[in-house]
Amino acid sequence: MQKTRIMLYVTDVDRSVKFWQDYFELPVVAKTPLADGSQNVVLTVNVGTELSLFSRSFIAAYSPEVLNNVPSLMLFSDRFEELHDELPGATEIVDDNGQLAFGFPDPDGTYFAVGQVK
């Protein structure tokens, strides 16, 4: 495998792009217009990993069978404490068998985790 693209279905693509750019500084690498007038926006997480954001209304119309699929993602950052302080709704930092981590919600309330780079 050379690349992994994680597809996230969000209420407002523009708001979600802003969230990922504001807190994680993810660059937009592609924007694709879709049949319903919305757009798919792809952000690079790191070399080989991307987030692909789709409007939930588009997915409901064209691929309803996957609409409620929600991945459980853990991102690792060397800005661990800074992100914990900045991210709205960040949970308490926990020690999970030697791995410091916390959770945070995106604008749709989907929770993700951040682990501290050792």
C-alpha cells in the first residue's frame, strides 16, 4: 500500500476543512465538484495519509449504505500538549499503558484521539 485515504462524512465540508486546517495545519490537496453541487475536499495528514471530506447529504443520496460508518482514528503529534490546550472539547489526558492520549470532537461531534509522540 502506498497511500491511505480516510473518508469522513461531515455536515459542512467548509467548516470541517477550516477545523482541520486551524488545529492541525493540514493542506488541501484536491477539491472535486460532486453531482449534487457539493464538493469533496482532500487534506494531507502526512506522507501517505489523507482525509477526504464529503457532505453527509451527498453520501445519503449516493451511498446511503456507508453514511453512518465512523472510523475510530488516533493521530500522533509532537504538538501534543499544545493541541490539548487548543482543541475545543478536548478530554482529560490519560495514560493508556504508557501512551499519553486525549480525545476531541470535530465540528460534527465525532471524537478522535491524539497520542503523544514518544
